[in-house]
Amino acid sequence: MVRINPGWVSFCRLRTHQWCFLLFNAILFHALLFGNISMHYANKCPDICVTSDVFLLSMVFSNPANGTRRAQIRQTWANLTDVKGLLVLTLFVLGTSDSNDIQANVIVESHQHKDIIQGKFNDSDGNLILKMKLMLEWVVTFCPFARFIIKSDEDMFVNYKSLVEYLLGLKRHPDDLYIGRVIHQEMPDRNAQSKDFIPLSQYSEKYYPDYCSGAAFVISQDVARKIFVASIETNLAVPYAMFIGICAKKLKGAVIDRNISVNCNNIHCPLVDDSIHFFSSYSGVLKCKESISAIFSHYFEM
């Protein structure tokens, strides 16, 4: 990934996001000039956002072997590319496969659809943080003017129409936005026999910071930049959704004035708080007009 001096992170935290944006331009220009970024991608589609005014950039985490599922997504919910005259762009984020046949199929698929971002790491559960960092790096490097970014899993259904209408209806300046199903006071797994075991040496807090479920969440472009900066100096072997929450917590009170949980009675969030999670300087109360369950839901069995 792009190497960033930790001192730059502090600089970015202490300045407005306009300064942060200028800092990113300098960092990414340097990385592109010296070829550092290209080293991380098997396929990067660098020009897909160059001439596009993207309102919503949808990044779908997919496994290289699931070409049929990606085809079904393209033919169904991701087939919508325009909502109220605003551009919606859907891309798939993959790692590589150990199978030469699968990898060859991905290359053919990528040439045909031009919608696959692939990193040079094995696509596995153990590399999900690498996948997330790759996604953030690609967004801030190759699609820096996309207004909002939604990350979703390939087994999710995303209602683009409802989501765009929801974002357009926000009664606040839509920066510093991190929205999804909030997980509150999740405890690290301390069972040494568990595959999800997190030792105290790796993460010592009793609870993880509040975070949005990794199945689907939305961030604004400025938050993508800020979390990307924070992720450079964050090296933890925790589940990737918690990783984003930890990075976001590092920004709290510095880049982002405060976080605000907005309770909405019409949102159904099984086993978690019925709330939408924002990082925002907005001080009022936002009334929800859409059910998040109508925007994000699990996809049909494939």
C-alpha cells in the first residue's frame, strides 16, 4: 500500500478536510509518479472514473470463483446506473485465486465488463483487511470525486433508488458520513480455541468501538480519505468491520467533530441497536424516512 509518514496523519487530523484533500493530492501524485500503487493490483481499471461524475460508487466484495454470482448481480440490482439523473457505478473488489483456471476466467471477465478491481493477494477471510485497504486506496486514488461510496458483500441486495433518495434527503451537509447497521459494544473473542480469538496483546479494550456491519455500509468521500490515512498506521489482526470502526475512532474529535447516533423507530436491526451511525458535526435530530432494511438486505440464494 501507499506508505505515509505518520506525521502527515497528525497534520491531516489537525486541519480541515480541505487541507487533507490537498495532502492526498500530493501523496497520491508522488505514488503514481514513482509507480508504487501499480504494484498492488493485478487489475485496477484506473480510467473508469476519470471522466465520470459519480454520485454513488458501489464496491462489491466478491470471491474470484463467483463469476456466476457477479453476472447475476450485474443483471439485477446493479443494472441500475442512473437515479434521478445521478450516476451510480458498480465495481467488484477481488483478491487473487490459487487456481490458474479461475484466475484466467477473472481476466476474461474483467476485459469483458471492465468492472473488476483485483489486488495481488490471496482472496481469503484472513486478508479481508488487505481487501478493505485496497478498496480505500483505489477510491481515493482513481475515483476521488465520487460523492458517496457503498461497500457491500456479494450476498447482499442494495436498493440503489432508496439509497440515493435517502442520501439526497439528508438535512445536513453530507460530509463525515458513515452509515449502516450499528454494532454497539461488541466484545473481542477471548477464547483461545476460537478461530476468531483476539489476544489482549492485539487489542486490549473491553469493547470494540461502535462500527457498522461489514455486510454493507456507506461512507462519504472525505471519510474514505480520512479512514485510509488512519489505516496506514493501524496494524491489527481484528475482523475487518471492527478495523474500520477502530480507524474511525482514531479520527473522532479531530477530523470529525463528534459522532451522533440517530434513533429511528422504523429501522429493523436484528441483534443490534435500531440506529444509524453517523460521524457528523450536525447538532440537530434527523428523522429517518427510509428503512435501512429496505436499502440493504441479503440477496437471494444463488
